[in-house]
Amino acid sequence: GIQVEQSPPDLILQEGANSTLRCNFSDSVNNLQWFHQNPWGQLINLFYIPSGTKQNGRLSATTVATERYSLLYISSSQTTDSGVYFCAVEAGGFKTIFGAGTRLFVKA
Amino acid sequence: NAGVTQTPKFRVLKTGQSMTLLCAQDMNHEYMYWYRQDPGMGLRLIHYSVGEGTTAKGEVPDGYNVSRLKKQNFLLGLESAAPSQTSVYFCATRELAGFPHGELFFGEGSRLTVL
């Protein structure tokens, strides 16, 4: 089956810093999403981005489907950005598979 | 509009007991999924359904059964609970792939502890 790898596994930032999270996948995908799991365990949709670039406030994402990766950019990080960021892909067969996540901690 | 609702939110079981988790959605989505999340790990797909009356195995189906008798409900059953099934369980739904968005929407999770 498809493999989804996220990097880095852990990231510590000072408030105000920028960061880039990466998601690599091993096969062609039909769609790709980025999620934020907050410290209370809720999974929040960030982007649905099978290809191209999207922006939402301080966050933006780019997926280059032909090269099998996606990037999530966080600018001017805030303490509320802390949590785990997951990439999830659907490669056909209706199954959506998650990466192991990037654990982000933003220090005040 | 409740979206995706999971019941119960918390449950403690003894080894060998059985239980059922209910996922209910009011978005009229075709696809429904059950995932489990273990501490410090990502989500792993247990079972999924592409429509009423259909179910299929995911990555980690052993020890679980599912049913989708009604489009809006997806049930996850544990016939004989084991400590290895201690986890947080998430239900998710999705409209038909790529129409209009194909986004996954999650419930708030159900925390299950098996002693």
C-alpha cells in the first residue's frame, strides 16, 4: 500500500518563527489533506489540497503531485499552533491513509 | 447541525467484554471510516464503508466488526475486548471522492480503556 512519511517528527519554535512541514507519499494520490490535532485531541481540517497552492491566513500549503510531496507553511507561529500536524492521502480504493505526524511546540 | 457524533465519548471495559461504538452523521455523506489512534502515533484505518450495506477492511481490522445498516450510522464492535485495543477511536465521513471536495470530517473521538 501507499506509504506516507512526514518530517520532521518533532519541531520546537519560538513564537513568531516560521516553519515548513513536509509530507512525502510513495504513489499517486487522488486527494490530500492537512489536519491539525490540538492539545484536546480534536482533528481540525486545514487544507484539502490534491495539487497546487492554497493559503488561509498564516498557513499555506503546496502539493506537487507529480513529485509526490506536499508542504505546509506556518508563518509567524503562535502558541495556539502547538499540536500535531497530520498529512492524509487517498490513493484509490477509497481508503485515506495518515502519516505519523509532526509534533509542534511553540514557545512563548 | 451536529456533523459527526460519536457515542460514547469514554468507556472502560474489562478484558473479554464486548461493546459497540456508534458514529452518526447528518451530512448525508456516502463514505464512513473508523480509525484508531494510539499514544504518540498517527491514525490507522480499522474499517470503512462506501455506502449503506457495505463494509471493507482497513489497515488494522482484526478484533473489530462493523455494520452500516443505515446510511447515517456506522457501528464499530469489539466482541471480546483486549488491553491492546485501548486507544482513542475516531469516526470520519466523506462525500464522494472529488465531489464536491472529498474532505474528511472527523468526530471528536471515543476514548476506550480495556483493563
